[in-house]
Amino acid sequence: MPIVRVEIWDNHTKEFKKNLAKDITQTIIKHIPCPEEAVMVIFTEVAKDNWAFGGELASDCFKQSQ
């Protein structure tokens, strides 16, 4: 069973994650012969305060939701 882990900033909608999971699943089954039901997508949402770029917190670098 393929497992895909996706780390993203928090505050994404359920609809966003649903569409992303569907797209990821379709891409996986295109390259790995398995049923859709075998593909597991796990989202880990991380607050921008817990993510840094070049020593700067993402919450300071990206003021708007991205």
C-alpha cells in the first residue's frame, strides 16, 4: 500500500485537502499498479510559527495565508 505524507501549513480547507488527496491518488495509481483504496495520503498541518526558512519563521516571512 503506497503511503504519501504531505506537510503543509495549517488553515487549508477540507475541500483543498480532499482535492489534493484525489490528485495525489490518481498520480500514484498511474505509476504504481494498485487500486485507489490502497493509496493512503496523510496530511500533517504545521503552523507557520513552527516552520522556518533561512532562520526566519514562516509566520514572519509570509504574512498572508499561502
